[in-house]
Amino acid sequence: MTADEEMPEIPVVCTACGTRTQVPFEDVAAAVERHNEQLHDGAAIAEVDPDVLDALTDQLGKDMGLLE
């Protein structure tokens, strides 16, 4: 990946707030932590969209040869 290419945006959801947002890949962890700290007293409620996380995990497993 070149410096000119942007990292993908990752969907983050919060069922408690009823929100869904797109966050740049490099900012996901900080955005989720900040949301949970500010709005949910640190409880892990906001998260990467579970369907997207499952798809990424499956693809990574395939790429690493773990699912063969």
C-alpha cells in the first residue's frame, strides 16, 4: 500500500445508542474506547460491526491457511 492510498473505514455500532458510524481503520480502537468511556462509563458496548468482524476473521483465517 502506498502513502497515497487510504486505509478502509470500518463500521462501528452501538446498540445502546442506536448509532452506526464509519471510522478510519487506524482510529477504530481509540474511537470505540472513547465512545464507551464517555457514554457508557467504560462498559464495552460500542464495537466493530460484528458481521464485518466475522468476515475479516474468516478471511484472515483463510489467508493464514487455518481453515483448510
